[in-house]
Amino acid sequence: MTTIDAGQPIDAVLFDFHSTLVDQGDASQWLADAWRRTGRTNHPSDPLDQGGLGPHAHRELTAYLHRVWEHSHTHDPDNHRDRDTTTHRAVWNATMTAQPHGDPELFDALYASMLDQWLPYEDTLPTLQSLRDAGIRTAVLSNVGIDLTPVLRRTGIADAVDAVVMSYQVGSAKPEPQIFRHTLDLLDVSAERALMAGDSWRDDSGAAAVGIRTLLLPRTVTPAHGLGLVLRLVGR
């Protein structure tokens, strides 16, 4: 068992991305945006005889999209989707076709517009800036099978962190120790002087196995995510 000296100062913070630094946005808006992307001019909640999904199907599909990557664990319990782009897309297709609403064209549009929906929490950039002002290095460490660069740049997070590690680019995914050690090397920091902040007990808690203090903040539906706890832990 790895032991941690809690008296060591924290010189670097590793952040999960989705549901830690960014929220995936409103699922109903995501569905409406994808619907328009297919060229449909009505609303997805419109009745079937008007070309929509119908109110009941719209509610069910919206709820499904709100937890879509949790549903994907049924088809991909070992996170193979986070190791390459082809598998990521295949798992998406399997996850969407497992529910009865929509069609392949809509599923393609949802996938294409997914990153457009992701928005930083209100406390994301202030927290990252406070850490930078304090001389504490930061990294985004994400289990992901698609390139996050566009959303990192759009949200300003790319300019606010020192490193970005995406699982599909390095061939390792959380909770495997390799991806945590790789990130520590990029930040030039030892495990005992780092903090991992994430939302998943399944993935992010793997940091503790390599001696990184770990903070889990469950997914929130509020504008702020409680990242002020990170600043408290590093003494800011």
C-alpha cells in the first residue's frame, strides 16, 4: 500500500477535464443544436406527424444524453474508447443505438457537436489563475478518445495550464498508474507533492495508488463546481 505524507506542500495539481473543469452543458440544447445540424427546421420535441420525435421520446433521449458516457460503460466497461479515436466512435454508436430514439444521422450530428456544448464552470479559470499566480503547476489529465484541443482553446483552459495529457495520445488511461506518472514527469513533480482533482471514483482515484493526494468532486449541476476546495488544499 502506498503511504502519503500529508505534510508535504503541493507543487502541482492534476485536473480531470469533463465534469471537473467543464460541464457538458444542457442536454436539451445539445439535442436541439444537433437537430438543426441535420437540416431539420422543426424542433425535436414536435409530434411524430410533424417530423419530430414526440414529447415523450424527446424527454427520454434528453435524459439519456445527460448521462451518455455513463451509459457507455455497459458497452465498454474497461474504457477502451479512451485509447483510440476509432473505438471511441464505435462505442458512441453502440451506446446511442442501444436506446430507441433518433436515427443515425442525428447520432452523427450529436457526436459532431458534442464538444461545442462543453463550458467551463464559473470557478474553473479563476482557480487555474490563482494556482498559476502561486507558482503551482497544473495539468489537464483526461480519459478521452477525441482531441480536446478545440474546447481547451475556446474555453481559455489551454492558456491556463502547463500540460495537457489525453489518454488516447499516450496509450494509457486512468486508473492505470502509467498515465499519472507520465503527467507527473511532464510537470517535473513527485507524487507526494501533487494533488489530483477529479469526479470519478473509478478513474481518478487511481492517483492515490501512486501516492498522489486525491480530491473527488462529484458531478454538479450548479454553475460553480466547488474548485475552491483545491485552493484550500494547496493553502491559497
